Amino acid sequence: MMNSRERMFAILQGREADFVPIFPKIAFSNVLACHGMTVREYMTDSACMARAVIGAQELFGWDTLAFHTDIGSEGHALGSLYEQPEHGPSQLTKYLLNDIADYEKIVTPDPNVALPMKTVIDAVKIAKREKGSDAFIQAWTNGPLNIASQVLRIDSLLTEMLDNPEALHLLLERCLATGLVYAKALVSAGADAIAFGHAMASSSVISKEHYTEFALPYEKRLVAAIHKEGAVAITHICGNIVPIVGLISENGSDIIDFDHVCDFGTLNQSAPEKIFRGNISPELLAFGTEEQIDENVKRLLMTGGKTRKLILGSGCEIALNTPINNLHAFVKAGRNYGKLS
């Protein structure tokens, strides 16, 4: 039987694998595996983060160690102000920029010093020492539009796409620089893969034309940099990506995430050369029954498992209110219906 690292690389390299890999999107919800640990401890203490991520992988049996804080990581490091509740994700209290004209305030941080980047980097180092030969290690950064939304109000950001595209490109260049240095540091720490979140690029948010202008060129550069460092690149765009999946495939990433609102067969038909990860609904995992989870996993794997172009995951972040038994049911179904050899 393969270990998780072997299983992931077999799928990525087009070789025979024993099972469809199981790879949910899980960040601060790793604390579900650690009785008594608070979200604040997870988000601010690298040893706690490493213990939670490793503990979750060992408890549930999925195939990756996934390191991240939450959507505010780069914005926090750049100077937007956040509060950190004890039992939930960080909350943005003040944007760094009042206006896009202030984009020069964005100065690329040193990720080995700036928080919370340093916390994640140090946690990856711990995991690499303890589990590096057995586990596939993934860490997260954000795409430039997402980083921009952490330093400038989203309504202002979307307005600038129409009214001031030149200034927006200047802002995105600085946001890209932040993502690049963070990704490089995470790979140096031991990450096998870098996923970048780009929800602002979703067809649920912007048009296909705006994706082509304001997202795709920057994604291509980020993916190229991740590959240059020797790591796997994963694109995560929430919501509907059906209208743009052909364009996403052009950014060069190895894996494309897809949310529960998208259909694997449709995406695979548009980009048959790509590997997709998804797409069990986090809402189902949180509020559904074990039987419903089993049925949804079965349906997905019967459709896409044998293609060897599918990695079983959640459509997006697993919520903190998700029952432990439902996560066990998700993995059990993945092994029951995901056998490949």
C-alpha cells in the first residue's frame, strides 16, 4: 500500500496509484483534530499549527498535510489590521489602503519575519522534519487579486477594474511580488505543493474578460515561479469556474480545484489534460448525514475516479462546526469507492 506522498506523486506523474488521493481543503479547521486547542493558538503558534495539521492527517487518514492560516495572511503581513478571536478566523478591522492611489504603501515583506507568514513557514519546517518522507506537504498563498482584496475594500477594487485599470495593475504587481516571496519561502521550508487562493477571479465575482486581463497573466507568473522552485502548483478559485476553466488551464498549474457548484465531467471535458481536486460541499460535510456524504462521494468517484484526473477533496474550506464523524465518513467513502488497483 502506498503512503500519502507516493499516492499523490503517482497521480501527478501519471503513474499507477492504489487509491484516489483524499485531499480536502482544510486550514484553521485542522484544530478539529486537537481537543482543547483554540483557533488563536493554531493561527499564532507554529508548534500548535504543526501538531494540529499532523494530528488531523493521522486522525482522519487523508493524504496531505495542508498548512495555512486564513484568507487574511498576506494582508496582515502587509499592514492591514486584523483581530484574532480565540475560536474563529481573523477579522479585518482596517484596510492598509484608503485609495488605490496609495498602492506604494505596499512593501514586500520578509516572510521569514512577518506574521503570520513566519508562523506557517516554521510549522512547515516542523512537519518536514517529522513527516516529510511519508506525507505530501502543501502550503497556501493567495493570488494577487485576493491579496489586493486584503488591503483595499472589495467594492473599491471592483470599481477600479472599470474606472482605473492602470492603477489596478500597479497594485497587482506589488501583490504578486508578495505572493512570490511567500511561495518561495514555503517551498524552501519543505512544501511539496503551493496552492494559491484566487476567489476574486471567480466567474461568480468578475467577468471572463476581466479574468483574462486582471488574473490570468499574474497566475501564469506565480505558477512559473512555483515550478521554478521545484514545487507543484494548485489553483483554487471558489464558486463557478465553468466559463473560465479553459483559461485557468493555461496558467500552467498542475491541479485545479473546483467547488461544489461545478461538475467534474464538464470541467474535465474542457481541460482533459488537467487534474482536478474537489468537490464535496463543506455545507454537506457540516450539516449532512454520514449516508448523504457516502452517496455524494460515491457519485463523484464513480464519475471521475477511474480517469486518474480527480483528487477527492472538499469544494472549499471545511468549517469548524463539521462533526468529526462526518469527516471519518468522507474518508471511509473515499477509500471504499476510490480504489484504483
